[in-house]
Amino acid sequence: MAHVPLDTEPMGLVPRLARRYTRRRFGRMVEPTAAASHHSGVLVGMGALETVARRGWNKLDPTLRWLAIQEASAHIGCSWCIDYGYYEGLHEGVDPEKVRSAPNWRQSPLFDGRERLVLEYAARATLCPAEVTDDLAARLRLEFSDAEMVELAAWVALENFRSRFNAGLGLRSQGFAESCRVPTSTRRGSEDGVAAP
């Protein structure tokens, strides 16, 4: 249960505009926006950071970015972020088999060396305190440019902010994943060729 009301009408222009934008983009109100609407300064700050990240953080491969975000949110245990991340990953073209296997990346054969490195980094950077060793940093430097490493750190930090904000306010999954239909692999026996996540 959310720790702040989510169904109140927002006071002020900024919260009203944010709610209108959210409903237009997602077809419904998303709970992080509803929660942040209680504080215009927080809402503007979050919106500005998300806008800058979405438009200007583009050095890192989108699949690697998604993997880092999912690992950070899963490590924190934010069901809202895990749910939305699943939805976003599919809509951004991440391989559906990887979407299904992301929670078990350590055991899955689907992830290549760069992807595993990003997942390991996201898990270690999300620990409190962070445990990004010199060895891990050296392995990252062999695979990624300075700009990519900085952006990877920024995406993991941003997801830590999102996940801790949402989990700290008691926000839970809103069913984004349920709205996805993930194509199955070429397994036999599927009636319609798709399966729910």
C-alpha cells in the first residue's frame, strides 16, 4: 500500500501537467508521478532528470542500459520498477528471451560477456556500500569507453534513485508486464505463438 495518497487531485499547474502527460503517454496514471505530485520541486527535478537521461544519455547500447536498469531494480526489490522495466525492455526491442531470463542472468546461457559484465557492475554498484572492485573496473575498461562507463554508472545510479523512491513510498507493480505479450521461441505446442510473461 502506498504511503502517500495517489488518488487526490493535484494542486498546482506542474502536477496537473505531469498527470496529463502521464495519462497521455501510458493511458493511465503511473504511481510515481501521482506520489511525486505532492511536491512540485521533487516532481520537476525528477522530470528534468528523466528527460535529460532519455534524450542525452545515448552512448551505451540500449540493451546494455536495460540490463543494468533491471538488475539494479531487482537488487533493490522494487516491484514497480521491475514491472515497468520489463514492459520498457520489450517495447525497446530487447530480445524477449533475455527479458524472461534477466532475473537469472548468472545461470542463463543467453547473455554474452559484455552483458554479464554490465549485470555484474549493476549488482555490485547497487550494494550498500557499493563493491565495485579495481578488478571489475579494469574489466569494464577493456570493453567500454570512458563515456560508456560514466553513462553506465549514471543509469545504475538513476535506477537506484527511482527504485528507492518507489519502494520507499510503498509503490507496487501496476501491471505493465501483464500488458505485454512476449513472443515465444519456436517451441511446439503453443496455441497462438505468444505467451504472457
